[in-house]
Amino acid sequence: MAPTPSAPSGRSVPDDPADPASPRYPEAARTAGSMAALDDHLVDCRACPRLVAWREEVAATRRAAFRDQTYWGRPVPGFGDPQAAVVVVGLAPAAHGANRTGRMFTGDRSGDFLFAAMHRTGFANQATSTAADDGLELRGIRVTAPVRCAPPANRPTPAERRRCAPYLARELELVGDGVRVAVALGAIGWQALLTTLDEQGWEVPRPRPRFAHGAEVTLRRARREDLGTGAGPGTLTVLGCFHVSQQNTFTGRLTPRMLDDVLERARELAHG
């Protein structure tokens, strides 16, 4: 076999999956051997030029209220219990929230709303989430997203969502056999989650269930072969919940009681 041509010194090969700027770079996440290895790979990713440009522009210009802070400005790993029974799947980091703090759902009002509910329902040790070193700990639950960089106008493109998909897929595999419930925040999280689960051998109904707040779909595995660190549980329940965005929480479309109900249902299913 002929050797792969090397790039001139100082230049990268666009199709080299080892190059963080290559569109193929996220695919290597599928073989990460641990959550730490997955996170190390993730934070170097530069596979989506539009998202890289935006996250770094926001980090450089900063919001006036955070002018004296150093923004994270990189892809954001999942956060929480590495052996969680419940996984919460959002959309993407907020420009001045997780893109600033480096921790999922941390530093903005959406995170305030979410973690306060987790505290009320026994999943978190405190109700506030302001910085990566604020002492917040999650018990039995993990938060993640299908897109790991802050997108302009909070709208990742379909191509960006597909490119980032290996990170969510591998994270779900690494959390392992204990996952019983996945809570999808919003329609995009719902669609991304069902796509990933379908690819991992779960029997997702056709046509796919539509997103709705309070939707509940129980899935079973179609294939039992090992897809990661284990074949996973025999069943997995997917719950739908309106996203914790300010557009929903400020208007009353999503109330604290509504979110508590979803999380309490998740706990009931996880330990039932």
C-alpha cells in the first residue's frame, strides 16, 4: 500500500482525521476508551468552521458583565455522574453561559432554572450553577448536548449537528449499562437523541415519535451485540421536556413544576 502523502511542514491535511480542523475529526471519538479520553479529544475539536469562529469571537469580545473573565471558548464536555441512570440532552452551549464557564448549562439563566429543579428533585447538591468550580455535584444524572460549541443565534445547522454526533453517541456508551432514562430538552435534542439511539441498535418506532412536553417512549434493543462498554439495559425510556430556554421559562410555557414533574418521572423510571 502506498504511503499517505504528508503535508508540507506547518500545514495540515484537510481529510486527516487526526487534524482537529478536519470534518472527520469527531469520528475518532467513537473509539475513546474513557470519559476523560473523550473529553480530551472533544475540547480540541475545530471541525465546524462557523462554530469555531463564533465561539472564539464571543470569547474575545465578551459581554460587558463578564469583561474581566476569561472565556472557555472551546467545545464543552458533558457534566455530571459518569454512571448516571438519567441523562439529560439539551441543544448546545450558550454563548455567554457554558462557552464562558466551560461547564454544560453553567453561568446562564437556563442553567439556573435546570439545576434548581435538579436540586429540588434530589439530583443536585445545590440549587445554583455559576462556575465550573462552584462545588455543584450531580447524583444519578448527567447533562450533555448533541452540539458542543455555541452556535450563532442558538441555531446549529443540520451539517454541524451530524458532524458533532459521535460525541453524544460515545458519551452515552461510556455512561454504560446503568442508563435507564434519557430526557430530551426540546425538539432538536429529541431528534438528535432518537437518531443516536437508532444507530446504537434501539428499536425506535417508525414513523418516529413526535416531540412534545411530557412525551414518553420506551425503547428496546434490536441488537444485543456490544456497541461500546456494554450492551446497555434492555429498555430505555425517552422523556420529552420543553427546553429550559428563557423563551420558554420567561413566558410560562415551561414552569418549575412542569420541569420537576419530568425529573420526578425520570427518577421513578430509573429506580422502578
